Amino acid sequence: MGRILTAEETLDPGFLPGKLVRRERETQALLRRYREALGRGVAAHHLLTGGVGSGKTALAQRIGEELQRGGKLASLPVHKIYVNCWRRANDRTILQYLLRGVGVSLPDRGYSLSEMLDVLEQGIRRSPRHLLVVLDEVGALVRQETKIIYLLTRAPEVELGSISLVLVAPEDVLPYLDAPSRSSFGVTHRMQLAPYTEEDLAAILAYRAGLALAPGSFSDEVLAQIAGIAAANGDARFALELLGGAARAAEHDGALAIAPEHVRASKGSLYPTLTESKIEGLGTHPLLVLLAVARSLRGPKSTTTTEVARQAYARAAEERGERPVSRVSFWRTARELEREGLLVVEPGERGRSARLRIDEVPASFLETVLNERLAGRRAGKG
Ligand SMILES: Nc1ncnc2c1ncn2[C@@H]1O[C@H](COP(=O)(O)OP(=O)(O)OP(=O)(O)O)[C@@H](O)[C@H]1O
Ligand SMILES: [Mg+2]
């Protein structure tokens, strides 16, 4: 057990958090719909879509857990079966998996799909219940003319219970389905998850850091820094990876708390080559501007003001016998570096001056790389 990562396993991709921060509305809406249908003894089917790390898998799993734990509906319990179709991408392997889910097994060969389905029904007969089947990453499956979705949505609704589906995919997969299956997912049976906003990510990080990390080992400032980086894609997975990486970097340093520098190190370790190739193409003054910002970020600072960075730039230029460019050119260069993804410019609000930040790599590492590059360039010139 680390000093900071006291419950590292809670950051594993397979860990299902007890609640989904900022997805309360979606969770409740889906639960209500499934409860309402199963309460009448009939199946319900939903398609859940959204970008990478938008919480699709977590939401589908959460709903399954809640329904399973929530007691009987129409006098039958609910049983969740989660299948990742990406790894078992054909009808037979998925049906085998469902069979195991209801406690029966069949030899792999020699049975048709409908025979297998009969055996599934026998399995359910032994212990009647509603099945909630989550087919995650279903895109791979629907692209190969699957029959399983049709067969499951047409499963008889009898005293044995019902078979409900949650289909999960990054994008709409209904166009790939046959018309009868498609009709089971009418307009009201689709939910598209919006990407998380920076605020959402900060709230998610606060909750998950509270589970995974030692108290006092993280600040709102570093969580906001991570949320800012991951907000570009609204991706909670990336945010949590950054958090884990930053915590490990801090432990590696022997620190008791995560500092902005560790967040930069974490991001840098996820994208190191990208940065080097970008730096390759920069002229002397952009290199000096970047160096100045990196220097201004020494110590426990996550951002610096443009004024502090500009003064650092002037000194760095003088050290190398270069004439510093004007204030306007400095600003333009900072903007260009931002477009390259090497700098982040936070606009100044309410009369405060703009601030600069480096998220791509640890500032100290960047300083080393930039110094080497500038030295090389001078040698080449002389
Ligand atoms: N609202 C939330 N609250 C707490 N943790 C969350 C929330 N949303 C997502 N997470 C966590 O973020 C990570 C990514 O979420 P998840 O795997 O559900 O995304 P996804 O949409 O399925 O992504 P992919 O398209 O890559 O499969 C998981 O570790 C999950 O537990
Ligand atoms: Mg997923």
C-alpha cells in the first residue's frame, strides 16, 4: 500500500463506483423505465451511447446492480448479465456466456442458436427471474449481421420472467439492426450521454480521489488542473488515469501530496513522443517563450502570469545573446504555442491578467529538453 494511493484498486477500470456523480438524472431515468416495465412483467430495451469515458459502461453496470439489489418486480427477482461483445463478438459465444450466466452449460458445438435459446429458457425455468442483459461494445457485434439481438428481444414474456437488453456503444447502432429489433428501441428508448464538462470532471475526481487516495494527499487545485486537461474530450477515464499517474509520480518523489508538477509528469508519460516532435519544429523565440514559462512554473505552481513569463523570457533571451521580441510578439507566440498544444492560455477574467500553464509534460523535463535544443541550435549557428 502506497502512502498516497491507499486504495489503488478503486482506480482500476473494472471497479464499479458506488455512485455516479453528475449522472444522477440519467441513472434515475433509466431505473424508472426498467422498474416500470419489469413491474408489469414485460421487457424493456435501451440503447446507451456516448463518447469515450462518458460513463456508459459504469452507468449500464450501475443500473444492473441497482435493479438486482432492489428486490422483486412483478414477484420475480432481477438478474444482471454483463457481456463485453468486443471480446466475444459472435452470437454463439455471447449465448454461451448467457447460458453460464443462468447456470447451465452446453458443449460448444452441435447446437443451433434457437436450440441454445431453448436451453437458456430451461435455465431460467429452474429459477424464474427477469434477465437484464448488458451488451457492451455492441458495435462489433451488430456489424456482423447478428441474430442474437432479434432473438432476445423476441423472447417470450411468460411467467418465467422477461429478458431486457441494454445495448452500449459509442454511436448509434440501430441502423445496423433489422427492422423488428430496431422497433424495440423506439425514440424514447435511447439515451445519449453528453461529454463531461470540466466541472463534472472535477466533481468526479473529488469523489474518486476520496476513495483511492490518502486524506490530505490531493488539493482542489490539482484536481482542477486534471479536470482542465481531460475536459478537452470530456473523458472521465483519462481524468482518472491522470490522477493515478500523478499519485504514482508523487509517491515516486517521496512526496506526501500530489503537486502540479506530478500532474504534468503524468500527462507527459501518457504523451511523451508527441511533445518532442512538436518541439522539433519550433524556432528560437518560441523555444525561449516555452522555456520561460517552464521556468516560471518551478516549485508548487500550476499557472503563471503572462507578465512573470515575459520577464523570464527577456532574461532567457539575453542569456543567449538574442534580442527579446516585443510584448505583442510575445503574446502572439504564446497563442501559437497554445495552438500546438504546448501551452494553455487561461484568459484573465474581471480585469485580472491572463495566466499560462503547461499541461503536456512536467515543466522540469521540458526545461531540460529546451535547454538541450537551444544549446544545439547555438552550436549549429556558430
Ligand atoms: N459519473 C461518474 N462518477 C464516478 N466515476 C465515473 C463516472 N463516470 C465515469 N466514471 C469512471 O470513469 C471511467 C470511465 O467510465 P466508463 O468506462 O463507464 O466510460 P465509457 O463511456 O464506457 O468509455 P468507453 O467508450 O471507453 O468504453 C470508469 O473508471 C468509471 O468508473
Ligand atoms: Mg465502456
